[in-house]
Amino acid sequence: MKIAILSGKGGTGKTTLATNLFTYLEDYALIDTDIEEPNSHLFLDFTIQDKTPVYKDYPVVDPNRCTLCGKCGEHCNFNAIIVTAKKVIVSEDLCHSCGFCKAVCPEKAITYAKKSIGDIYHTKTSSEKDFSYGLLNTGEVSGVVLVETLKSETFAMPNVLIDCPPGAACTTAASIEGADKAIIVSEPTPFGVSDMDIVVELLNNAGIDFGVVINKAGSADTEIYDYLEKNHIPLYGEILYKASRARHYSKGELLIYHDEAFKENIKTIAAHVLEGEHHA
Amino acid sequence: MREIAIISGKGGTGKTTLALSIIPYFKELVIADCDVDAPDMKILLSQKQTEKNLFYGLQIPTFDYDRCIDCKLCHQSCAFNAISESIELIPGKCEGCNFCEYLCPVNAITMENHAIGHLNKHQTAYGPMVDAKLFPGQESSGKLVSEVRDKAIELAKDTHRETIIIDGSPGVACNVISTITGVDEVLVVTEPTMSGIHDLKRVIDLIKIFNIPIHVIVNKATINEAKTEEIKEYCQENNLKVLLEIPFDQTIVNDISRKVIPSLGESTFFKSKDWKAFVKHLI
């Protein structure tokens, strides 16, 4: 089964849940698709088996062939090509690699070159489990290709946990594609509730079955519980806020090794998520 | 005009909490919530939503199946795999390049404006606010961020307001780049955790590309004092200043839950010398 872990709001505990669930479940791999700010690797003990750059294509104009006709600039919808009286200026960062400019050039002056936008790391943990993550180069605009490559290289494995990016934009949509189930990690604050709404809609649109884990639970704020009830969303588990937990987290430690009650939480959540799996 | 952006790299470090807390000290203010995936400023600030408009971020193809000869050229040529073999658009994949329309030999493709979210204006006690809500899974969210900022600048000019406070989103890619491009200064909110420090370094690398003045704020500083020291050392090595340390304080969380701006709420931190000095420095 492919299980996506996501949140809407950042910092609710996606990575905490993903890394601890990964450690608890013997037959699951973990991939971290938060390629802008991946954190799972900070909590795990692993050896890198393979590091591969991911490239994007961008146009290069041959000045000897170019007649400055301007067609490439006219057709580029991303303002990535500007044709001046003297030369063609290409912005690699703005380019979406759509291929339009190359196709419209009457002089065949445009070829595509490759530029690295980030790297994918495939690793084995100290207990011989598969863990992979991607890291987008700073300054790059979009990491969707990185997410898609990371997934295509790992989705042949039968059981994968996906530590997704926050929000619900294109990289999150790419991360949940093909998932069988999802866990939303939220927190009992007005922001946690408000930001959960957009991922609920994203998962409903994608037809993915999901439940919610409430992290940092224990406050008097009950809005989130009302929201779950009203929207008929199952509660997979609650994890209490404790200063000791924040401290273990701050040091990059896996809570499952330090906190028995937390381990019980993980067991409960795993049971909910995997429910019916072996009968299917 | 002065634009101040608040970002963090890592999510949940306290961007919105800080943005909300500084707002009451500014006069002649416009507020821009650029976290278009998860806009939260309105929860505490909005007195009234004054405008709500669709934002058309890109054009997407529509197909005239009476004309289509099923040559599959559009399907084969789409760099984003946005057109299925049966010539249907796969939602959320199209990036709006218009190449398919150009390629179609029988003019069976027409491009239509596609809404990627809502753009809203609000009235608040501290000045007008612009925010937006992206539709789930949409491309081009950076354009929506830019639009929020453009509208905020327009409002500031029209109403002769001097300062724009921008609340950003987590990450380092399109949304954050659109949030900080051309602003006057950036406040980076971090936390003393391994994740916080890892993500801080990446977001600082990004801001340096744009050559914008940076102030670092350590939130929840008391969670791990050793890590707070580590942040200070890193900042010193990189000629950056930690302008403020905010202790972890459950009353701040409770204030947010009560929908009270933290600096106007129960926490004693906001009566401290440190906070007052920070505010004085900022305004």
C-alpha cells in the first residue's frame, strides 16, 4: 500500500509521524517528497547508496543561425525568452521546458541543454530498509519533476510511506498521486483546522481514503474535533503535546525509542491505517 | 513604500504568529497574506471581506471532439503529460504553455482562462488586507502570490499607506521566491530544532541570491537552548543578526486559539524589554 502523510499547515508533525511510523512498520519504505525543505533524513540513520541529479531542459540559441525574428519570444508564455535588437536573452529559471520555442524557430537555431535542478538520494537505513528523498537546489522555482522522478524510482516497491510537502499546491498534488490512503496530521489550533480544509478537498478530489491524526493534542480548543465530526472524517489517533517530546524532536531523535506512550500512539495509528489491508 | 516579508523555510515555526504580533505597532499599514495554500491571517484580523474575485492564472486547452482527428500530436508533444491518450485534460498538470493549440492540425483546441484560486480583500482594524486561496492541487501558485502583492501595493498607493507586511509560506521554491522578490527586508522565523536549522540555512541561501537584508527571529527559543546557541553561531558566521528570541509559551498558543493577537494577549513576553526593543528597531 502507498500511504501519503500530509498536513496543509506546516510544522504540525508530518515528518515526526512519517519517520516513526516507518521505523515501526517492518515492511515499508519511506520517501520524503518535501523537496523544498526535506527533514526526514535528519531523524534516520542511513547510508547513501545512490545520488542522482535531476535535470530540466532549457533552450540555447545558436547566434549564427538566429535571425532575431522574435517568434520564440512571442510564443513563450512564461516570459523566459526576450528577443532584443541584438540578441536573445533566455531565463533558465523561468523556462518550463515546454518545447514551444524550439518548434516555432524557422531557422532551427534552438536546441535544449540540461541543467541540474536538484538531487535524489536513495539510501538504506541501518536496519536495511529503503529510504529515499529529494533535495531541490535553492533558487529553483519548481520541484514537480523532482517529486515525479523520486516516485517513479520508488513506486515499484509494494509498501511506501510518503512524507509530503506542506500546502496543497502542485508538489503536494504530485506527491499524493497514486496513493491508496492518506493521513492528515493536524493540530488543535484555528490555523490547523483552517489549513486542513484545503487538503481534505485535495484528497476528496483525488478519491483517496484518509483519516486524521491530531498532534500536540491536549488543549481546550475543540474546534478540530467538531470539524472532524461534521465532515465524517475518521480520527486515527491523538498525540499529546509534551515538552519532553518537543525536546527529543529538536535533537533529531525518534520518539518511538524514547517514549512508550508515543509508541502506543504509533501502534494505534498503524492499526487504523492498515485496517482491512490483509483481508483485501 | 516599505515591504517587509516574513518567511521561515520550515513550516510551523511561527511566521503568522510573528506577523500578527507586529501589525498593531504600525500605522498606515497594508497587510498581504501570501501563504496562498494556507491563508490564516484572516482568522484573527478580518472584520469584513470586502471583495472576492476569481484569479485566472493560466490558460488551459478545451477540445472540440467533432473536429479532432485523433492524431494524438497534442498528447505526444505535451511536456507536462497533461493530455491523456484519449485526448482529455488531466487536471492540475497543464502549465499553460499553449503549445498544443499551436500544434493541432485541425484547430480542434481552444485555450480558455482557468481560475486557480480566489483573490480577496478584507477590512481589518489595522488597515486593508489582501489574501488569496489557491484551489487544491493547482499549478502556478507563484502567480497568485505575485497578484496578492501587486494588489497590496496598489492599495497602499491608493490609500497613501507606507508599509506592507507580507506573511509568506514555507519552502524555498516558487511561492517563496514570488513572496520575497523585490521586498525591502525579510524577517526569517526559525526554531531551535534540527529541522528548523536545516531549513533556515536553505532559506538564507535563497534570500542571499536576491541580496535582501535579513533579520533572524528564533521562536520557541527555550525548547532547546543549545540549538538556539547553534543558530546564533551560524548567524554570526554569516554576518546575520538574531534580532529576537521568543520563548516557548503555551499562553501564546492559547491566545491564538482565542483568536487574540498574541502581542495584545496574555503572554508576559510581549511586555518584556526584548520585545519592546525589537518593535522599536523594526518600526
